[in-house]
Amino acid sequence: MRRLGGTRAGKVRLTPLLRKEAVSSAEMLTEVAAGTAERCPGRHVLALQDTTGLRSHGGRGEYLHAVMSLDEKDGTILGVIDGIFLDRQTSGRPVCAD
């Protein structure tokens, strides 16, 4: 949160917002993807996906599986296209987490 907020004060301002029931990860991803879509027309776009461990405990934990877009010509990062939060339970199978 501190990295996202930039400072401790930024973290303190963001935390209550992200804890509101009305703010879901799906809604945040939808908004970010809409902004990315506005930057894509007229470009050849590469879609790159990766899974990042947010909290990992021996292969289990919380992960973000994100798809990012880049301009094929100059490598400009255009933004997030899609993403899903995964929670790898003790079974090791991913469970969507919102």
C-alpha cells in the first residue's frame, strides 16, 4: 500500500477506499482496462501476461494474473487489459478472489 500511495500519508488515504465493499477488484480492473482501450486505437498492440505473487507461502497464497498491453512499434506500455486475483488454497488449486 505504501508503494501505491507513494508515502505513508498516501497509504493512509488509500486504505479506507480499498476496504469499502463498493470498491471491488473487478471494478478497478474494468476502469483501468477502459483507460488502456482509449490509448490503443491505431496501434499494433502486444498483450503480455504474467502471474505475480502478492503473498506467497510455498507456492500457496495470493497472486495477480495480469495482462498488459504494449505498443509493438516502440514498446510503450499502454496499460492493463485484464487481470484476475487468484488465491491458491492449501489444495494448490487457484480460486478467484475479489
